[in-house]
Amino acid sequence: MTTQVALVGGSGKLGRIIHSVIDELDGFEVRNVLGSASDLSELDGAGLVVDASTPAVSIEVVRAALERGISILVGTSGWSQERISLVRPLQASAGTGVVFIPNFSLGSALGTALAAAAAPFFPFAEIVEAHRDSKIDSPSGTAVRTAEQMAEAREERGPFDAPHVDQRARGQQVAGIPVHSLRRPGVIARQETILSGAGESLAIVHDTVDSAAAYAPGIRLAVPFARDNRDLVIGLENIIDLGLRPKA
């Protein structure tokens, strides 16, 4: 039986990539494509909602899917733990699955996992992320997820040292980690996580050079998972086992 997919934000860059991947997946068909201004009643009848809209619209898309009892896969950026906490009671009440994927790239997921694994061993950390100038939100969802995972991994060691963060040039604090966002043409996505300790530093860098090629494998894994999922799941690393778990 074919699962009918309602794709929100399908005309955007990520939405077009998701559409092309779904077209190649057995057992799935894009039923309709919604824009950010579309009436969300168009979700009716779908077996799965995939959201690649904007941060401002995404929360309403998630609520609408849950109200209709439709599982949803969220690829839209801007979903911090604080924002996701608003969805948890709605998801628990509806009993419908919600999957948040800050980045569909397997390399990015691995970079975040490596940063979390290293976090307990270094007292200082900063994140520098760069995206194209048309990206609406900053910091990126990937940077937010990385910072949150690193802070969680350091829970028993205490927060990172972050000197002089009262100065605006020190970046935005996310889970106690300064995050610096660059928005410029000529780049797709790049994130560098720098951890420092006495006499040494560790840099974990991930570059996306071809978004379609980088995201497609993760999308192929996430779409079938989201259709069958009935929980609230965050991150590609919770769909596949990367072989890394943070150590406190």
C-alpha cells in the first residue's frame, strides 16, 4: 500500500531534494505540495507529513499534523529543545509520531556525535557555522543540536567555561556554548566545533559541498522511519546507530 505524503515547503531548496528522494522511494508518493501560505486543511488524507517550511510556519504544521493524527517528519531548522518541549505534550496526547531532523547529512550527524563524545574531556568549546546568505535563521538547527548534545554530555562535569560572553562579539549562547553564525554567498553549509583544554585543542569540521548528494541518504532512512514511528524522536543518530555514545 502506497503512503500518501503531504510535503510542506516543497518549493524550497530542501523541499525539492526531499521531493526527488520520495519520488524514488518504493511505497511512497507525494500527494500534494504545500507552500508556507497554504491552508493546512490540505494535510487531510495524508499518511505522512514532511515539513521543510520555515521556522515561523513549522510549529503550526506540526500542530496541524498532530491534530489530524498524522505522523510528521520535520526537516525545518530552528527547533531547539525549548521549542520541542512545547510539542511534547501534544505528541503524547495524540499518540502520533514526530521526528525532528536538524540535518539529514550522515556526516553532520557523525560530527555532532563526535563533538558530544569529546565534550566531557575539554572545558572550553565554541561553534562556528556558515550557511548561504539566504538562510533565514541563525544559529542553524545543527549548531543548536550540537551545543545541546555537548552540554548534555558534560552534565556530570559541569558547564563549559565561556569567558566574556557578556560581549556581543562573543556570539550567541546556546546551552552555555558560544555559537558564531556566518551568512554569506558561496557556501552551502559548514560547521566547525572547537574544543580546547590545557595545551591542546580539537576541531571537528563538517562541510556540505553538494546538498542533494549529502542529504539524500538520510532522507531515504528518515521517511520510512517517520511513517512507522509513534514517538518523539530527535536527530538522525536516533534513527541509525553511528557507533558513538557520549561518555560522562
